[in-house]
Amino acid sequence: MCGRFVLDDDGENLQAEFGLQDTPYIVARYNIAPTQPVAAIGLNKAGQRGLTHFHWGLVPSWAKDTKMAGRMINARAETAHEKPSFRAPFKRRRCIIPASGFFEWKREGSKKQPVYIHPNDGNKFFGIAGLWENWQSADGSELKSCTILTTEPNELMADVHNRMPVILDPADYDTWMDTETPLPVISALLTQYPDEKMAYYPVSTYVNSVRNEGPQCIVGV
């Protein structure tokens, strides 16, 4: 799964790497957790890429309330296209969630060691495949929420966890977000990211608590 990540770079780098229409204002976050707001990239009505924010934990449009959001932070890429909760957004509401890196917990004997996984190919960000949905309550208020797609781990990540987020190749961003792209083509994008393009190192258990924030979260130990 993917349950914690980082976005700590500035808006200019984000704009350049993702081809955003405008330079977004970014507040560095070092321990982004489920049910919190997350930055995501989508298309505006003119087909231009822009940054918006979603609640992390997808609430299906047909849900009676938002209670299930905490269980919907991830969706399996292999089956999302057929699951009732994810089927519609998989077809029509795809997004890219930028991340400077993400955390996972590697089992070492009886303990779990947190590690920070980050790009290792000159890019400043991972572009993680996401789905979003718009939920409306009985009183008319709306909640825009999202989930992160996961897949089988590459060789590097297999040493850490049995799942990893789907990280898109930058050349595939337009294809991923275009709602006219045939679903077989979309599914073909949801593969393992090359392990040589990423690396990881151990960090302090300080990151274990969602209450902890700041650069200390990604300091190596």
C-alpha cells in the first residue's frame, strides 16, 4: 500500500516538471497521511494541467456518508476498473498525485524500520496515478476525494513491501489523464516503475506518528 508521503519542493519545480498552467503555491509537507488534503494534478475545461486538492480517501458518489473514506486510500490497479467504488473514476476522473517521495515500513526481525523512497533519476518528483470522485451530502455540501493506485512491487520495493504506488512515466501523463484514452491503453500504463529510477534509505521512527511533521521526517539514520 501507500499510506504516507512527502511533497517538499517549490511550486516552480512542480510547474516545470508537470507542465502546469500556473505556478502553484506549495506548503512543504513531510508526513502526508490518509484523510488529510493532498495536492493533485488534473485538467481544467481547456485541457490544461492545474493543481487542486482532494481529501485522501475516496468516497464513492453513491455512498450514504463519508465513513468509508479511511478504507479507500489505495486501490489495486489490477482490479480498479471493475470495482464498484472505483469503476467510474477509473474511466472518467483520473489524476496525478505529485510526491517528492513516500514512506514504507520494512520488517527487520520483530521490528518495522521506516524507509524513505525517492526518485533517483534526476527528477524531483514521482507522478503517482490517482483517481478522484465528487461526493454530495444530503444538505448539498460536496467532498472531492481521491485514492492512490498500487501495483506489484519492482525488485527494489519487493525487499520492503508487497505493494507499491503506481508511478507514471512523465511521457504518459497526457495519456493517463485523457478521458478519451481506451481503457486497455490506460491499464497498460499501470506497471512497475523501473527500480533503477528510485532509491531508499532508513529514517527515524519519528515519522511513525502522523502528528509529527517537518524535515526531520526524511533525515537518514
